[in-house]
Amino acid sequence: MHDAAALLIALVFLIVSFFVALIAPKGKRKLLWLFVWFLVFFADVFITSAIFHYYGNLYGKINVYENPASRGYYAGEREIVEWNRSAFPLIDHTNWLNFPVNTTDANFISLINGYVNFIDYKEKSENPVTNGKYFRIYLDDYTAKECFLSAKLSTRGFLKSIPITYEELNIFFNQLQSNHESEDKIIREIKSLLDDRNASTIDIKPSKILSYIKYNMKDLKQIYKDECVARKEINEDEIACIELVFEKENRMTDWRIEPAPNIKTFLDDLIGLSFNYGGIIKDRKTGKILADNIYENVRYQGALDESFIKAFGSESRGYGISCDSGREKYLDVCNQKMIQEFFKKDRK
């Protein structure tokens, strides 16, 4: 029998049996029939979920085994490409659309929040001047000449095709924050500036500029706090002795961190339960793991969902993931927590 036909029969049986259980029995028997119907079709989902949470809490943890030797790490080779402008480090520091407000990049968050003092990386790019070279990024005063990312630089990226200076935009920002001027008046002043410089207010809308000041510029200033991400070139022998490795987002080839954690249960083959590293911090020379983020992965989706998967193909399969003892389901969040825990200053 074709898988799709079998699925159709199963769905018809599911619906018909539900209405039979709902209509045929009377009184308390109706509740009993409905309970039995529910157990037949959905009990395995709850059992699998309970197993998933139990083992996730037991093994899917963030572990710190040793104290850091330095407050910085080597992030490995970082491919910097034109099309991925929200990645970190950036190829274009003037890009303002998605970065850094919407980024979940653990490296940027670790640096900007002061969890680490520096991050080293090897650049892979099409730029022959920087390709293959090693760099160190760190926080500095926003006036430092080595600044590579800052609120000012990002705002200047927004103003690339707008004949208004950063200093003028900053005046409008300060007026808004102090409620010194109304939004309508600021829009009129922006329009006046554009008119004086023969700029079209059709292509460059004053309301769009005001919106950038209110939201984007405010977010940038709150993130950077009068600091910048500075960058300098370093020699290979200056690289941090600690290395950070993440599971690759591109899952085409060699995306998992090998070898996987040595965690086995009797349910591994039965429900497709497995444990992998979402990220590790290791000694760069010896390979010894100093901290890790172990996540749990389960393939089994319940009898009903498995019928759909069998009918429509394995590409329709979803995977249940949990990390940080079941508290999180996003690896980037758990990787960030791993970095924070490892470099925590008051940790004994």
C-alpha cells in the first residue's frame, strides 16, 4: 500500500474513532472512551516528551571544567563575505540595516557586554590585503583610531546618500531625548536642511530620517555606550591559547563537532535520542575541552507525525533540540551562556 494511502486511512480512522467515542457512549463511559482514544493516538507524544526532558536535564548541560588562562579566545577562521553583512566580524562597518541590533552572534555579544577582553580570528575573504591575516578585536573608546564598529560609524553608513552630517543628526537625537523639540518641528528642520542642500525629499523622506533617529540611533548608542569595537593585526604567535568552536550553521558537510560526547542511553535507537556539542571551549595546543555546551536531539515525533513523515519524506521531519538543562532550545543562546559562564570573573 502506498504511504499516502496508508496515511489517509489513518487520518480517517482517527477522525471517525473520535466521533464514535464522542457520540456513542453515554455518561461516564463517554469520558472513559475519550481517554482511551487519546491514549491510543497521543500517549506516545507525552511519554517521549517526558523522556526528552528527563535526559535533557541530566545530560544536556553547560559544563565548565577549568578556569580561563586569559580573558580572550581565538574564534578560528572567519569567512567574511559580501552577502552576509549581519555576520561578525563585518566586511562593511558602514552597514546599518541589521547589525548590531538584531544580531545573535555570540562573539559580538561576548565582547560588547564585557564577558571577554578580546577575540582573535583569522580572516578569510576576497580582500587580498587582509585575507589569511590574524586580527584581534577589542573594546576601546569611540574616538580611538583603530575603531572598526561604533554607533557613529554605523550612523554614517545610514547617511551615505543623505546630505546631513552625523553631528547634525546627533543634535536632533539629543533634542528628542530631552523633549526639547517636538517631532513635527524636527521633521520641518530636517526638510529645511535637505532643501538647502538641494536634496529631494521624495527620495529621502524626513519621516524616515526621524524614524532612524528615534529607533536605530537610540539602539546603537545603548549597545555601544560611547565605546567601539577596535581591530588590529596580530602575529600568529600572539593568538590566544583558548579556542572557541561552534557547531556550523551550514549543515551541508562536517557541521557537527567531532568526536561527539560519550553519552549513551538505551533509547538512542528507539526514539533517535542523541547528544552533540553546540559549542566547546578548548586548549588550542592540547585540544583539551575546558567548557562545553551539550545539547539533546530527538528524532521521534510521535506516531501520527511519523506517519506524515513516512508519507511525505524525511525532509518534512523536525528535530527537537534542548540545551542548558532543558531551559533553552536555541544553540546560540546556550553558546552565549557557555562563554559567559566560562569567563565569569567571580567564579571560583
